[in-house]
Amino acid sequence: MPSLALLAPVALPLAAGAVTAALGLAGLKAGRALVGAGAWGAVVALIVLWLPVRSTQELNLGLGFGAGLDVRLDGVTFAFGLVILLPSAVLLTIQPRSWQEGTVAALGVAAAMLAVEAGGVLLTALAGGTAATLAVIQLDIEDIKAPRPSWGALLAAWLALSWAGAILQVVGGTAVYSAVPVSALTIPVFLLLAAAALMASGLFPWRGWAAQLWSRPSLRASGMAVATLYPLGFYLLVRAYEMGDGRYPQPILSVALAWLGAMVALGVAVRSQSAATRREYLGEVIPGFGGFALMAIALGTPVGLVAGLVMLAAMGLLAACLPLLPDRAGPASLLIIAAAVGLPPGLAFGARVVGLEATFEAGDFLGLIGIAGAAAWVVSIVAAARAIGLPAGRGHPAAETFPGLAMAIAGLILVAGPALPLVITTLAIPAQAEVMPASAGSLGGGLVSVITVSTELPALTLFAPLLLLGAIAYGTSGVFGARGQARPPLFSMPGGAAFSRWRDQLRAATLPEQYRSIVNPRALELAAAGGRPLFWIAALVALAYAVNR
């Protein structure tokens, strides 16, 4: 197979967006089938390129003057590519969009795929900044007055990554992931990379951009933004292991990031159990998965990394079904809440069990992180039980909701629990082996169970009967027809009201009139969102070219 075929997962959605734009400008209705076909074509291309070979494939296109376009397909690219492409393909195929929205969404998918196929830090920064810009443009095309993340804050993440890449290029002689000298990944460089990852995915204990998007009237652009942008921060943290020869520069950095992940999960659980509407609760589902995934990935152990990657896979499936869920109560809401909270024997349940086990196997101080994660999980289960009886909240158009498909995807997450060893073997272990050497016996089990140093989880033989018993119990109890009642929150966050007032005052702060013509970030964002995407892409390409010279 020619090396240029590695560009197919990027080129197919890019071509679909270009054709959609051409048809739209010509006055022809392109429809959603075209952009959906481009995304599904990228999924097929990624699978065809990876599965027959299952080894690293590279493409180097020299641009002259020291600049290069290094594209790489390995286990990490395959795992994150599926996490991005599958929900994007579902949403682009199902949700109705104007040709402008479809064009920008397809370009965003192509940019996100280029970010994970990039062979070096600088190209990832270029593609990630492009994906963030296109996401903001898509959100403003849909509804310019609805809440959205700050374009400046999103772009700051990729500027920080560009800074880290430039330092690696100067100090280490290269910013290619597989060739960066271990000594070049110093603590300051890693802190830049970690800050970029945290800002890109909004991994903070307070309410991040991924949760804020769920307060918009429509969830078309919100779903696409979460599907394409949210996994990219985790991608950077995984690639950092490759640059550091399987570890971060100092163990304290792993501890700090793992603790931050536990605090993110705990903060999400606290906000979820005090949510006023079901829409507000569902907005915290993806950040909750992000907290647990960050906790597991940052542990610095093969088991933790594998568990984090499986959590991201489950999160990708949820990113596909949450925007399709109607706000009314019913079986679809109940099934999705059960899949999201990690009830047994679902895929999320198995991944969280393995992730918590990884913290206790790591020993010493890291075991306390596992206790904090378990506490967050317990609170999130209580929040899920309370969410069943909450009022729906702000509804989105009925034309955008597909409860049958949403139920099917959520059901897939629940029934995939017995297939946890298969997911680990085919998706997570190849990615883990690419960036982190595993000691003998640290992880195994084949297709039947998950075996770690201290535990064996017989997923197939344990989860399959449990799945059957659960199906019988649900079918005979009439739980899908039950209607819960809204109950008061368990507790409120100490100082939460004061923090909210302080945050609102900070957001409401304005510059004096005489300085607004000099500094006006909102006007800059509007100019970026209202401009031509090709102009900003060309500007980012020029910036990357200049840095690479």
C-alpha cells in the first residue's frame, strides 16, 4: 500500500467538506449524506490501513528549508482516531445541518485527524489550533448568541504546545515524537505540554467548556466540538510518555496530574448531584469520564494507561449518543444514564474498575488517589439516581433527536462489558506498547479476562451472566416505565455560591471606554469566527513553516 494512503483519514473528510461547500455555493443542496460519507470513509480507511499491518507506518513529505510534514500511523493514532471519527461520523450522518455547518464540521474532523496523525509536536499544534478555530466558527454559525468556549482560551493551548515544540526543535534538534531525546523533555517543557493538554480539554475541577456547551439551545455544533476537540488533550499526555521513554520527567508530575484527575472527577460528581435539570446533569457526563481518564493515564503504569484509553473509547461512544438524546424522560434517558455512570457490567464499569486497581497497584501515595476516585464514583452513582427524576431542562429541536439510535449506542456500551479484554487487546495495548514499555506479567489475559500483577478480572465469565441477569431483571420489573421524583441534593459545595458570584463578577468586568478600541478580545474572536476558514488555516500553516525553518 503506498505511503500516501496514510493521508486518507484526513483527505476524505476534507474532500467531503470541499465538495459540500462547492455544491452549496452553486445553490445545490448537498445534504448530510456527503459529509457523513466522508467521515465514515475515514473510519474505513483508518481500519484498513492499521489492522492488516499492526505496525508503525510513516510518511515524510519534505517542504524545504528544514520544514517537513511527518505523518504517522501507529497504535496511538489508531485508538484516538477511532475515538474522534466514530462519534463524528454518527453525528454528521444523523443530524440535519446547513451546507455551511457541514463544511466547517467536515474540515474540523480533518484537522483533528491530522493532529493525531502528526508525527511531531509542531504539526499537532498547527492542526489542533485549526480544529479549535473551526469548532468556534461552527458554534457561531449555529447560534452566535449561545454560550461557547473562548476562542482565545482554546487557541492558547495550541500556542503553548507550539512553544514547547519550538523549544524541543532548538534544544533537542527535533520535535518528532519518536526522535525527541529524553534529556530534551525537561520539566519546563513538560509543564508547557501539560498546560496545553489541560486547556485543550478543559480538565479542571471547575466547570469546563465541554459542560458549558450543553446549555446551548441546539447540540449540533456542541456534539461535534466535544467529539473532535476533547480527546486531543489526552493525546498530548499519551505522546509525552513516548518522548520521555515511557515516563514523565519527574514522578511528582505524574502524582500531580493523577490527583488533578481525581479532583476533576470529584468536582463533576459534586456538581452532578446538585444539578437542577437533566440537561445540566448530562452536560457533566463527558467531563466526568475525562477526570477518571486523566487519573488513570497520569499514573505512569501500563495498567493505568490501558484503563484510561478504554475510558476514552467509552467516552467517544457517549459523545455520539448524548446529542441525539431527547430531553424528555423515558427509556433512552434511563439507559444512557446507566451507561454513563458505569453500572455493571458495562464497558465504563470495567474500565473504572481496572483504573482504580491501577492506583492501588502503583502503591504508596498513589493509593490515596484511588480512594478519592472511588469516592467520586460513589457520589456520581447517587447523582445518576437523582437525575432520573429531574425535570428535562432546556429542550433542543425534535429534528435533532434520535432516541432509538441513542438507546442503541448506550446499550452497546452496557453490553460491551464482557468484551473488555477484547477492547484492551485490540485497541488499548497496541497504543500502550507504542509509548510505554511493559514489564513481564504486568498486563495480560487474552480475550477472556484482564490479568494484572495483583488481580484477575474474569470479564467474559463474570460480566456475561451478570448482563443476562440484569436484562431479565430490567425486563420483568418494568423499570423503563418508572418515573422518578426530583430529590434534593446530598450536599452543596462549601463556598460554591461565593465562588460563582466571584466568577460572574470577573466575567462581567469590562475595560474603560477609552481603551476598548485598543484591547477588545471579543471583537477579535468575532473577527476570527466571521472570517474565512481558509485564511486562518493559511495563517497557521505560515506560522508552522516559519517555526520549522
